[in-house]
Amino acid sequence: MKNWIKQGNHVGIFLALLFIICFVWFWIRPVNQTLHMQLLEIFFYGFRGMNFGSFILGLIQSYIWGYIGVILWHWTCRCCYKKG
């Protein structure tokens, strides 16, 4: 159980950092901003624009998706478990 929590934390932080990069990239490279906005609205529930509320919501969801991904990985891939 401890292994899942540690891995979920690492993956969640990684995904949150990717979200921060994606959010900042919107302002640094303003090419296809409508497409960028549409993709963020598709992937993050409740995302409604490039504002502080959506930023916090996206960070939280990215972190949670890290845990969900690790749980699904451990659930489907039995090779991750120690055989005993």
C-alpha cells in the first residue's frame, strides 16, 4: 500500500508540473490559443478559461489523475506485485 502512495505522489507531482508548463505555454507561445483552450476544457472538468480558479482546479485534477493512473496500473498489471 505504501508503494502505491509513493508512486501516486510522484506521478501526481509530475502531471501537475506538466499542467503548469502547459498553462504557462499558453502565454509564452500564443499560437492556436483557441485549440489550446479547447483541449484544456476537454481534459479538465470545470476548466473555464485562463484564470486563477481554473489554474488551481487543473493542478488538483492533475495531481489526482496521477493517483488514479497508478491505481489502474497496479490493478491491471499484476507484474508490479511481488510474488510470494
